[in-house]
Amino acid sequence: MKIRNSICLVLFAFGAAPALAQTAAEKVTVSSLLAQDYAIAGTSATPSGGAGLFLRKGAKLYFCFVSETRQSATVATEYCKPVE
């Protein structure tokens, strides 16, 4: 338990607290943002495959990366990050 607390303290000190908060809480996805009345404001293609989506609600803007494989049943949100 002491090791876990020490790791959390080190991560917090180096600015990784937001990443820990996202994994501890519900993961931000395209679906969760759309359910909060975010709207798709733009898209981008990536050379590696997948797509980028910009979602906006008022002054808040998120960039989400989604991808799929032939074996996947859905297109999945890889991550969503706020844009500053």
C-alpha cells in the first residue's frame, strides 16, 4: 500500500493527476460528450488510420481520436482530450 501511495504522490507531483482522474472516473468518449450536448465541430483524417473529431459545447472544445479494425464490432474512442 505504501508503494501505491508513493507512486500516486510522484505522479501527482509531475503533473499526471489529470490522467489519473480520467482513469478513476468514467472515461471520456465521443458518446459521453454527445450525451452532454457537445456537437461535432470538425473532423480530421490521420495517415495511420482512424479519425479525429472536434466536439464543442460553448467555449469548451475536445479532440477525440477514434479507430477501428476489421475485427472490431464498433469504431472505438481511443481518447478524448480538452483543447486549450
